[in-house]
Amino acid sequence: MTAVSIRNLPEETHRALKIRAAQHNRSTEAEMRAILEAAVRPVGRLLLGTTLADMSRRIGLTNTDVEALLDQTRDRTPAEPLRF
């Protein structure tokens, strides 16, 4: 896991983080991780894979349909070797 240092954090902010962490029964470090996680990965974010799977189910698309489409469009010509 990556370590991050935060420089020049005002003392008031650090104190507020410590209080907030205590309210959530966590360490200050765990509280900062939770805050950062919530900021960059919000609960209501769009999950592309889930959205595409839901759309496929709604229109009745199956794995067999996708495989058939891929077989029709796949380029079957042999690859040319690279020349250096």
C-alpha cells in the first residue's frame, strides 16, 4: 500500500480530524483514509461494468449473442511478424 505525507496541515485541522476520528471510534490515520476514500470513490458513482450488464439484461442480450457477434466481426487473417 502507498504511504502519503501531508505537510503544513494546520493544527486546527489536525485537532478537528482527531475529534472526528474519536467520534467514529477510529484512529486519526484511519479517519483520513475514510475521508479520502469517500472523496475519490463516492458511493453513488457510476460503475461502467455494472451499468453495461444491466442494460444487456434489460434488452435480453445473452453471452451467446455477444460471442456470435464477436465471431462475425473478428479478423481471422494471420498477424504479420514485426520487422526490425
